[in-house]
Amino acid sequence: MKIPGEGDLLALTLDDGVNSEVVRAYTQLAKDTGARMTFFVNGVYDSWTDNLKMLRPLVDSGQIQLGNHTWSHPDLTTLPHSKIAEQLTRNDEFLKKTYGIGAKPYYRPPYAKRNATVDGVAADLGYTVPTLWSGSLSDSTLITEEYILKMADQYFTPQSIVIGHLNHLPVTHVYSQLIDIIRERNLRTVTLNDVFLRTP
């Protein structure tokens, strides 16, 4: 999945939230640089309440957009209809209660696992845009700073949707290099709303 058309846009989308420190560091990065990002939240993690005070103003302003990544990150294709709905609804209620916003129409199926049943249940709940990606920092598990930068060099390209993760600390050590790549390539960071909800 890429950003439609020709241009200079980069959608940095960050998943999960296992580590409160990583969520805080990415939020600080956004504050310091003005970078626009989309966080795909699993509400089960404490990081989303731990960092509420810092994150809420950026969510309110639209600089950081929140998307639905399910409540607790199961493979949705293994669940019955009712449990798929529960995963998305519980997370939606958490986002509304905690941040005052819903995430519709964007959801990201954990592990990119989806099928017609998952898409149908999600669409019935108003989640009509399953959001995948065209490039990855490959940091869902613990990897080195060097490897993260190699992935950024490969995938920080025009009109890309890049997935990263809010789970492990190495990425927080290379923020300045990530921003350097974005600036050197004259890319503009965008949220999904910036791209997909623009009026013609």
C-alpha cells in the first residue's frame, strides 16, 4: 500500500506501544521536529495512558493521528466474528475515552493478517480502510540501530507508507539520522488523514 499519485510524501506509521519509553521518545521527536506520524494503538499497553499528557496535544492538533491496531494484537483471521468485533470495538472505546477521538476508518490488522471475514466485520464497524504498508523499519523485534538505518535508507522514498514499532529502544538512538534521511530527500511527513481525507 502506497500513497496515491506522484509526490514527496512519506507516511511514517508506528505500531503497538509495548514500550512506554519508545512512545514517549517518538512523541518528543514529533514535538521537536514537527514530523507528522500515525500511531496504530494497541490499547492493552500502559504506554498509551502513561504518555497521555504529552501525546494528547499533538493528537488534538492532528500532528499525530491514532489508528486502531486492535486491543491486544491477535491474528484476527483465527477469531470468530464476535471476537474480531470485540478487538476493534474495545480499542475504539479506549481511544474515545482516553483521547477523545475515534480512529475510523483506519485499522491495521496485526501481522497484516486479514481475509474477507475480517474486512467484512471491520467494515460493518466503520473500519473501511485496512492500512498496510510499502516499507518497514523491521523493528517489531529487537534489531540493531544499523539495521534500522539500512531499512530507512531503503524505504524512506516518495509516496511510501512505512511501518515502524513502538516496542524496542534501538530506534530511539537513531532519530537524528532518520530525520536527516527525510530532510536530505526533501520528503514531507504526513498522517493518513492528511493524504486520504483531503478535499479535492
